[in-house]
Amino acid sequence: MSILKGRKAIIIGDRDGIPGMAIAACAESAGAEVVFSSTECFV
């Protein structure tokens, strides 16, 4: 059983931290459907 199974996710990563693509991969492996993923720079 997956905690995010059947859920949709919007992923916003940080350029100096964890990139959005890495978070999206984790969310997908937990069963989520990633509908948007981005890596931003918060300065």
C-alpha cells in the first residue's frame, strides 16, 4: 500500500536544495501522479 497512491502532486524544488525532478521521482515511486514539476531559485 502506498501513501500517495491515486493522488496528484505539484512539485516545486529548490535549485540550491533538492531539485524538483528528484522530488517528483520520489513522489512517483510512492504512487503519486505528478502533474507539474519545477525547480526554482529562491534568492
